[in-house]
Amino acid sequence: MLYTKSIIKPKSLEDGLRISVMSRHTLNNGITPDPRITPNSYDEWFKDLAPSDSLIRDYYKQKFSWDLYKEKYLNFLKQKKISIKIKGLAKRTLRQNITLLCIEEDAEHCHRKLLAEECQRYEPSLEVEHR
């Protein structure tokens, strides 16, 4: 099972392996560590699956709509080096529960939802639940 949830939500046994897919674990200034996120918050950190800082900045400063952000992030995920990592993640999820973590409270407009859907594209039998 592949779950997604906010990294600041409490851990649960169902989470299985908790993987941060954030580019950084800082406050919005990009420098100050976010005190809500500690090394205990996640088991692994796949920084390379996070959207670029410029894509995040453009989305939050409302230069990009969700649709444009989504298009650019999905194009990023299709790069050969990245897609290989996603395929491996999808296969791994068939063997154990994995939870993809990001700071957003809700997955609806978060890249973790798009990443989970991409995993599902490679492994159609994969069940996904957003928490």
C-alpha cells in the first residue's frame, strides 16, 4: 500500500517506511530548519523526487496555476533518471507499506499525490490512499 500524508502528522504503524519527498526541511525562508521536522519524522529522504525550488517558488507566488505546476512536475517525473527511481519505488511499495511525506496538509494540490499516481502508473495494482 502506498500512502501519502503531511510530514508533520503523527506517525502511525500503518505508515510503514516513511519517505520525505521534499526538497528541503526548512521554513519558507529556505534557511531556518523547520522545528516540526526532525530526522525522526522520516526514514528516508528522496530529495531528487521533489519539485525544483524554482517550480515551488513560482507556484506559491502564484505565477503558476495548479494545472501548469502539475504539467511541469509531471514532465520532470518523466526524465529517464527520475522515472527509473519511481519504478523502483513503485516495485518496493508492492512489498511493504510506504508513505510519501510532504509539508502540505492536504494532498489535493501537492506533488506527493502526483508522485503516488505516477507510481501507480508503473504498478497499476498498487493501492494508494491519501491521508
